[in-house]
Amino acid sequence: MITDKAGATVEQVTDPGMTPLLVPVGKVAQLTGLGERTIWRLSASGGMPAPVQVGSRRLWRFADVQAWVRAGCPAAQEK
């Protein structure tokens, strides 16, 4: 188990063949090479996929982030 910045315990994926379905902002930042503040700003402006609310946490669907990157990170008006 690992702990995220908010202090919540998150199960770490240990099976290399297993892709997480939902990822926190830190992982989205790591996957995209963007800063966490940039991720939040882009999400708020519609410039990237929006997170989903799971309890008190906001997480991104891994598939949505991956598709957004594969499409060239289009801005909301280009979708």
C-alpha cells in the first residue's frame, strides 16, 4: 500500500500486466509530463478529460487520459 498526498491509502498495482482503471492527479502528471497544477487547470477549463468523483477523491479514467494523449492532447474547442 502507498499513501497519496492527501494521506489516503491507495493500493499499488504490482502486476505488470494490470493497468489501473482510475489514477490520481500525481499519476496523471507523471504519465503526461505535466505539472499537477496544470492538470487541474486543464480539467477545469475542459482542456482535457475531467476526473470522476469517488468518495472525496477525484480520479481520472486511465483510458480517457491515454486516448487524450494519443489524440494529440486536443483542446476542448478542437474535440
